[in-house]
Amino acid sequence: MTLLGVASLAAGLFGGVSNAGYLVGLGAGLTFVGVAMLSPLVARPIASTLGRPFRRRISGRLGGENANRNPRRTASTAAALMIGLGLVTFVAVFAASLKSSVTAVLDRTLRSDLMLTASQFSPFSPQLARGLSSDPDFSAVSPLRQGAEAKVRSSTTFPVGIDPATITEVANIEMTAGTITGLSEPNSVAVSRTEADAKHVTVGGTLEMQFARTGSQTLTVVGIFEPNALLNDYALSLDTYDANVAQQLDSVVFLKYAPGVDQATARANVEALVARDYPSVEVNDQAQTKQTYVKQVDQFFAIVYVLLVLSVFISAFGIVNTLGLSIYERIRELGLLRAVGMSRRQVKRMIRVEAVIIAVLGALLGLVVGILFGWAMQRALSSVGIDRLAIPFGQLVFMLIVAALIGVLAAIWPARRAAKLNVLEAISYE
């Protein structure tokens, strides 16, 4: 099972296949199961290491030895926590990588000082950009339109409409061939490098793009650009976009301050304008734009976090059941320990140490596996812009502490039961 998972991960990461994300996901699932099956092999050495800090007291030493006594049972109990915490770690690493990548993309792409967007990124009237274009406070006012669906050789795509005269003042666009200003020519298109390679088009060539409104249109390729978060795969001029798309509304308007203007006053004037005439439009600078995207990522993963955290706490019941069975099997042993002088408090401490070792064992395995799968998914999706790996060490340390607390909580009932055993009845138990 583990070998199948590793093979699927390798194929997704290094096989150059188009469905790499699916292969990585399949490989992650298979590897989770495989690691859970193989965990008894590492349970004894890891549990022994985790038990060393508790060896100063006899109760801690016995608790550690109990965790080592049956590595298969210890590993199977820890496996539930490993899977739950592994998934939480995977989501945490992937979400952090996504936020880091989005922030990096915005840093690389944006040159504008302000961005005007509507709530939920719904389009708004182009009259706003037209009115601001004559405002002396801004050296560039560049609208961007998107959302229309088109087809190129049966593949669905979403071209964007831009102003070729101003787009380079508000955004960094790296051209590998041709120029973006070539879009000022009628019926022209600029194509991303990856799409140009896939469709085998070059500058000066043509391609057929089919629109719902106007049908098939022959467009001349005037430029090829490096993949860019703003331009998608195909960029058209506003004139070409409007000629073929029914909804002629702006999605974003980028503003660049003119040299020497009072930026606070200029922004206040824009905010007053949109508050009066375009109440759904928001005015954000670059820092606020990054925060908006990061907040969207957090909101998207919030419900996933809640469900996964619940699964982690549910796995605590597995530790409770295992400790309960362990106490039932060791009634005579516990009675002998009490008979030779072990106090109730020491018995409870012994059970707690055993529970903490099991919980931390599962947490460590889950953290390692979750980080590995987070890295694998980030690598698999690097071609679509998630090109940065970010590991939230603070969150991971917090998860490890929570896992130890889960072990302490899971030990409450079994520890009380063990401490309340009647010594004489326990010794005579068969």
C-alpha cells in the first residue's frame, strides 16, 4: 500500500502528467493507509524516546514501558490521531503555501497604487474608469474586464480585456515575444507562454476564438507573455473584448498616482466618489488587496479546519478505549503495584504518561506525513501559481501541544478507574 502511494506521488510530482493533482491526492491517501499499517515498526523506538523525560519518577517510567509493551496496539491507537492531525497539518501547510504564493504573485504583478473592485468581485459600470481617466491626481487609470467564456480549439478559456496603452503602468507583464501594446491593433490577442506552447502558436500567427455573442473570430497573435495572474491565458484589447462580449463591465480598475500629488487627498476623493455613485465598489491599496485575498483563503479553509479538528478530538476516544482495555488486562498487575506501595496519584500519573506518549506519537507521525503531503501538493500545483512552500511552524507546535493535552484528557477516566481498584480484589483477579 505504501509503495503504491509513493509511486502515485512520484508520478504526480515528476511524471509531467496533466492530472498531477489527482495523482498526488490518490498517493497521499494510499500513503496514509500504508504508514498506519507500518507504524508498529517505529512505535517502540519513538515511544521509548518520548518516555525518557518521564523516567525520573517510577510512575513515569512504568507509563513509558507500558506504551512500549505492545507496539502494535500503541501504533493502532495512535494511527487515528495520526490521520486526523496529518490531514490538519496538510491543510495548514497547503493553506499557508497558497497565501504565500498569492502574496508573492501580487508583489510581482501589481504596480498600481489603488485597486477598485466590487464586493464579491462582481463587475461594475465602466463610467467610473472613464470619469477617473481625466483626474489629474492619477497618471494611469487602467480598467480590466473578465468573466466572458470563449473557446479555443474546443478548450474553454476566459480571456481578459485590458487597455494596452496603460496596463504596463499598473502591472508587470513580462513578454517573451512581441509586445502588449500590439493589442491596439484590431482583432489581436496576446497569449501566455504555456498556452502558446500547448496550442503551437507564435507571434504573427492566427488562432480561432469562438465567442457566444459573435461566434468564431480570427485573431492575430501580437505577443506572448509569461504566465500572469491578471491576464489569464488570453488578453484582448478593450475594443476587441467589447466587440465580442455582451457584458461590457469592468471587473477591476487600477489607479496609479501622478507624481507629486497628495496621495491621501487623492484617495479620499476617490472614496467619496465611489461612496456616492458606486456604493458596491471598494477602494484598496496593495496591502489591503493582499489582506483581502488572504482572508478569502482563510474563509475557504475555515470549515475544513473545523471538521478536521473535530476528527482529531474524536480520535481521543480511541485512546480512552485502548487505555480502558489495557487497565482491564492489567488489573492484577495494578493491584500488585498498589500492594507494594504505589499511591493512587502515582497510578493516575502512570496512565497519563502512557496516554501522552500515545497521543504525541500519533501527532509526530501526523505532522511528518502532513508536511510531506502539503509539500507534494504544492509541488504538483506549482504550474498554476502555487509556487511557494510555507510551513506554519507556530501552528504545528500548537498542534503538538494540543495533542499532548488530548492525551491528558483521554487519560482522565481510565486513570480514575485504575486508581479506584480494590487492592485485594485486584490481586486475586484471575
